Amino acid sequence: MDLKKKFNWNEFLKTPYATIVGSVLAIFLIAFLFFRFVGPIPVSVTQTTVEKTATFDVSDEGKTTAIPDTATVNLGIEIQKTTVQEAQKEANEKINSITNELKKIGVKEELIKTINYNLYPNYDYQSGQRIIGYIIDITLEVKVKDFDKINQVIDTATRLGANQIGQLDFTIDDQRLEELKMEARKEAIEKAKKKAIEIARAGGLKLGRIVNISENTTSPILPLYKSESIGLGGTEEATVPTQIQPGESEISITVTLSYETL
């Protein structure tokens, strides 16, 4: 072929090479226009993460003894007189007398307070609902920190005119109660960890980290005495010295540890 011979475009278009070149040019042109006006095709990769949902759970219990540190007793005084003035006078005398004597035996004044004071007429319903006098009903709340004085407080109050003794409650200071719960909680966790290791070793499991801790607390049921158990029964027949001992109660906490398994 003579290279110097002038290229004949019409003859080239008749050859198979022209078809190939045209197809390639068409593809490039279509691609150029697509990316020019449409932009690149977004490529999305979906990733699926499979997490373990099963855990190895072990529970155990911790216990500690709760000893009450405060006793609360309600002392009731009921006065019946023909006039309001007479009822109030006698009621005030008895309250002051009881308060002064309780302070003498070591009860702090701030631990003695009036929580109930009712004054109402006394009716004679047989004679047409006629007022025949007035009744004053008073309740003193006394808190005792020294349990050796509980019996003395009750006996002193009844001797000086308290004719109604309400239920006697034993309680634990909130801060002390939380300390006791923490002791039981630590014991429960240590026992649960030890149990988890032993069971996993026996079962051929490999434990990972602890992923959850839950607990269930059983609060102490402290002793509670009603007036009948004190020996008064709401009457003035208390001739035997009162004998009350608070005793002990138990705080129980159950802890559940949830482990990953490897």
C-alpha cells in the first residue's frame, strides 16, 4: 500500500473497520453524556452485623443482720369533761407532766411531739342528742434511741395519764440501712461470680465480660407491737412492768449476673 496515496474517506467507510470505530465512538459519546448530566452511579454496600443475644445468667443471695436503732411509740390521752376549758386544762397538765418526766429519763425534747389533737362534743343520744360534755383526744409520738428506756417510757406515760398506747415501731436509720444493703449486695455478687466460674468450668463454657447486673431486695421486717401485746389493751389495768425487746431482722439481696459467652 502506498502511504503517500491520499486517504479516501468514502472508501474507508465501506470497510468493516469503519463499523468498529463507529461503535466505539458511540459508546464513548453515550458514556460522556451520561456522566456529564446524570453523574456517577452510586454504589451501595449492605453490611449485616450479627450480635449474640444469649447470655449466661447466674444468681446468688447475700444476707446481713439488721438491728433497729430507733423505736417509735404513740401515747394517747383521752379526757372527758363537762366544759371545754376543763378538758383543755387537764389535757395540758397531763401532756406537760408526761413530757417533763420523759425528759428526766433521757428522752430528748425534739423526739417528743404532738401528732394528733382532737376536741369534740360528747352527746347524750338517749335524751335527744344533748351535749353533756367535751372530749379531747391527744396523741404524743415519742422516739427512743436508747432501747433500754423503751419500757420505762411506756410505764412512765401510763402512770401519768396516758390511757392509750399505740403500736410500737422499730426502724433503722436510712444511712445505716443502705450500708447494710451494700454489705449484702457485695456478698451476693462475690458468691454469684464464684458460682459462674464453677458452672462454666464444669460445662465447658468460656465466659466473657459481665454485661448486666440485676438485683432483688427483701427489706427487713422489723418487729411491731400493738397495744394488746404491750399489756394495756387500751385500759388502765397495766400493773405489770412492760418488757419489750426489739430483736433482729434479716436483709436479703439476690443478685443476677449476665455474662457474655465466648
